Amino acid sequence: MSGTSTSQRTYLSPAEVARILMVSPATIRLWASKGDLGAVSTPGGHRRFMRREVERFARDKNIQIQFPTDSVSRLLIVDDDVQVASYLSRLFARVDSKLECMVANNGYNAGRIVQSFQPNVVLLDLMMPGLNGFDVCEQIKSEPTTQAIRVIAMTGFYTDENVRRVLEAGAECCLAKPFDQDELLETIGVQRQQSARTRVK
């Protein structure tokens, strides 16, 4: 994880700009591809945005913005696939040893852990037996004590309808499984230090 807060760094990722402007990362990519929001590319081909360009864009669009200063320190993974949840937990522990990570293997446990653990981010699978990800997201976003928690959905059943439903429930975005590690870590706000790229099941 980067040791510099979003408010201090010159270059920001699409996920970070999406949070600042309160839109989806897909909207940021669309604005960038149209040339409305200027971006630069890293040597690895990732799009980055200068802070002053984000501020200019917000002024032009009359968008009130506030750069977040808190980093991701507590992450809750919610997935009924034990192997996937375990893999993700090990991945985040390897990337940043200071990141507290907990796992819930069903929606009912997720609700209980959210209240006690108070994560910054919930990485939430949509298709779970019993209490599914849509319901979990709605519960998190309907409670005053948890509604500020970022919810990032993930699913192996990536359809327009599922994406629409979870975004309406309050999720920040929805990632399709399998997803690239860099995409996952960038969306959450964790900087991967390894150079290798693999696919998550």
C-alpha cells in the first residue's frame, strides 16, 4: 500500500478519482477516452490522473470534491467460496502486512462482522446462498453506522442486470470474476509491490 494519502499524491488511479468524484470507475474511463478528463499512462499501461486535472474537471462541472485522507486499513472479504476467500486473504496479507483482513463465508456472518470489525472496504461476492450480496450491500448502506463503508462487489455472473442491481444497492463498482490482481488492488486502493500479474479465480 502506498504510504502517501490521496490528498498528497500528484497522480491518482481511476478508482481513486471515481471515489473523489462519486461516480463509477467506468464513468472515469469514459470521460478519459472522450478527452474530457486528461490522463497519462504509466510504463505498464495503466491510466493515471493528475490531481490538478481532477480539480480542474470538478470546477468545470461544478462538482464539489474532497480528497480522502484515510487509507484502507481494514478489509472484509465476503465470499462463500472458501478457496477464493482464502486466496484473496493471503494476497492482501502479502501485499501489505499492516492491512487487517477478515473473511465471512456467508451473508449472515458478513452483517455481524461488519458491525464489530467496521472495515473501510467490503469486497462482496454477489451470488451466495441465503443472504446474497445484493441484500448484504443494502443492509450496509441502510445503516447510519456502516453506510460510509465502501462496498466493492464481485461476481462470476457479470451481467448488466446484476451490475445495475448492486450499484443501485449502493456498491461503488462491480468487478467480474476472474479479474486481474492489478485491477482488484487498484480498485480497492492497495498498491501491489510484486511485478507478476496473475488471474484470480
